[in-house]
Amino acid sequence: MKSYISTWPPLAPEQPFPRRLAILGSTGSIGVSALKVVEEHPGLFRVAALAGGKNAARLADQAARFRPAVLAVLDDETANSLRAALPGDYAPEILVGPAAYEAIAASADSDLVLSAIVGAAGFLPTLAAAKAGKRIALANKESLVLGGRLIRQACRESGALVLPVDSEHNALFQALCGHADEDGQELARLILTASGGPFRGRDAAFLASVTPEQALNHPNWSMGAKISVDSASLMNKGLEVIEACHLYGLPVGRVDVLVHPQSIVHSLAEYVDGSQLAHLGVPDMRIPIAHCLCFPRRVELAMPRLDLAQVGGLTFERADEGLFPCLRLAREAYAASHSHPAVLNAANEAAVELFLNGAIGFMDIPLLIETALGRHAPLAVDCAAADLLAVDAEARDRARKDAGL
Ligand code: NAD
Ligand code: MG
């Protein structure tokens, strides 16, 4: 499919095993799940590099088990704690600061990069991996929202291959694979499923008073804090609509959302003849992670099998965009201009942080985002990464000021 973000994967050259794997964000929810997949299949991977943020203890534990030659952390303090916690017979190179993630992403010592940092901080490393022609297992959806056009362009120029880890996009990828239609002409629309989050069916008064603890309590998935709040506000689905547009080259009007509380059907591709192809599975991120890391090979995973008789029923309903405005805001941002999604993403990240710190209410999140989008003057479509990052920084700053902080 030529509209796919990079080379259409079935046409990409086979990548031999063992694959040399670099994980950006190894100490997070996705990173930990990925290392479980690696642990289950030790012959398929060599861990070349692990990058965490500030969790020195967890990174030290992972590093001691997988012994990569290179580690990265955000600051010197974490680097010192990390060094002190490593076993005496192992002295990896420890890189520090944001540039370290880009260096690891582009390093000649790996062929496969799992991009699993949370938020816009994942953008430059993902872009670096794309420029270096890597095979990228992409969990960091924010990088596509912020700079999807630049990542697309870098992949085209370098031959980098993006494989989507996000469960919905991985489901779509599997529903699109094997379809002979290289231009995507036979694809009618994509349907992203959404669990509806912990607040599905609640009313406006309830939403106005929810606490961070309630928002973090996702019914089906166990995830990092930021994406859990995004799932509760439906911003996660909004970001995913934009992610799907960049990955599969479709206009936003052809990417629909369907709430499916059981999280068993992970998304659907609808063709022009009315056929809908879906991917089903238990809600466990090891499935899409393993699919990307081993693609096109499938490997066994130790987890309970999906038993549809036990699930009993699968239900679907429309999303309530009145109560959950973030989904509408994301569609509007993507339609408004090339740079509005950067504002959407940055204002959302700032607002989620403020909400988690108890500084604002849950329903202030969409209000801050809408204000930020309203005042943004679009950048030229061929703007550079630095321009988008300047927009990102300004939107964060102003969202905090709008919140009175
Ligand atoms: P998380 O918060 O659990 O982990 C984030 C990781 O990024 C950690 O390793 C952390 O140390 C690192 N990190 C945080 N800030 C950083 C910074 N400024 N610089 C460098 N590293 C930094 O997040 P997660 O739930 O694992 O999500 C990671 C990404 O995957 C997000 O983009 C999320 O949207 C996406 N994703 C997650 C899931 C899931 O089930 N968790 C599903 C689909 C997509
Ligand atoms: Mg998802």
C-alpha cells in the first residue's frame, strides 16, 4: 500500500534474527512488556541499548538482566544512581540527556528501535530512527501527532519501516496486510475501537469532580499515567485518529471511532465492498509488541487464550463527543492545519500533568486545549522540526498560564 507511512511492510526486506534491539522508554509500561517478550524468546533478540527516564532502580535491574552495551537516562543524578546500582562485572556506556535518546535511536549498533517514551519527548528520537533508516516499532503516538509529516518524509528518504505497536493501529495493520490493493483505493474507512475508559456512561456533574485516582483506574488495560488519563478523556482516541491518518494516509473523515467496552476487537478496516476485517485478542500489549518486534514472524506468547464463549458478548456504541470533547478537538485540530495537532498534543500534555498534580479539574483539560487551539496561527506546511517544537513549548507554557499557574 503506497499510502502507508513507510515501505509497505510485506515488501520490506527480511530482517534476520537475532535482531539487535534498542528500547527507548524501557522502564515504562510498554518497555516492561517488551522485555517480557524478549525474555520469552531469548534467541530472537540481542538487547543493544536501554533508555529510561529517571527510574534508575528499574533500569539497573533491566540492564543487569539483559546486559546492553549502552544505557541512557535523563539527568546526571539518575546516571549516578544507575552506575551505583549496576553489578560490578558490568560497565556499560551511560549516556545522559535528551540527545542521548537520539544517539541511541540512530546508532549503528541496532537494527530495531522500540519507540516507547511517553509524550512529545519521543518525537526527536523517533525522527532520528526514521532518518537512520531503522525498523521502528512505534508506541509513541505523540511523535506522529506532533510531526507525522516529517517522520513520513524521513521514512520515504531513508527506507525506514514503521510498525505500529498501538493496539488499534496494529490491529489495522494486520487487517490491511495481505491485501493486494497497493494504493489503498479499495479501503473505505478505518474504525478505531475505544474502551470508553473508566468514565463511560457518566454524566457531566460526575466528570467535573473526578480525581486522578479514578482517572488512572482503567477498566481493561494497565498503562502509564499519561495515557490512562488520555483514555479517560478520550484524548487517547483523538490522538489515535491522527496517528491513523499519518500511518495509513487517509483523510480524517475516513477514520471513525466505535466504543467497545470489552476491548476484544482492537479495530476494523472496512473495504469498498462493505467487508469489515477485524483483529481480536485479549487486551495485552505483548501481542502487538511481539507482532512488531518479530514481524513478519509470529511467536508464541504465554498468556490466556481469547475465549469468546467466556467473554459472552461484544457490544458497540457511538462515542459521546458532547461529554468527551477531546475527540472532537483532535479531529478539528487535524483538519485545521499542519501545526494545530502539535498545539493539541502539547496543551493536552500540560493539562494532564496539571490534573495529575491536583491543580485543575478533569473537565478543565478540554477547556485548556480548546483555548490553545483557538489562538494558534498555523505554520507553513514545510516547517522544520524545530518550528514544531517551538510551537509545542509555547503551547505548554501558555496552557499553564491559562490555568493560572
Ligand atoms: P510510561 O509512563 O509507563 O513510560 C514512559 C517511559 O518513557 C518510561 O521509560 C520513562 O522513563 C520514559 N520517559 C518519560 N519522560 C521521558 C523524557 N522526557 N525523556 C526520555 N524518556 C522519558 O508510558 P507507557 O504507558 O509505556 O507509554 C509509552 C508510549 O506508548 C506512549 O506514547 C503511549 O501513548 C504509548 N502507548 C502505550 C500503551 C500502553 O499500554 N501503555 C498502549 C499504546 C500506546
Ligand atoms: Mg491504543
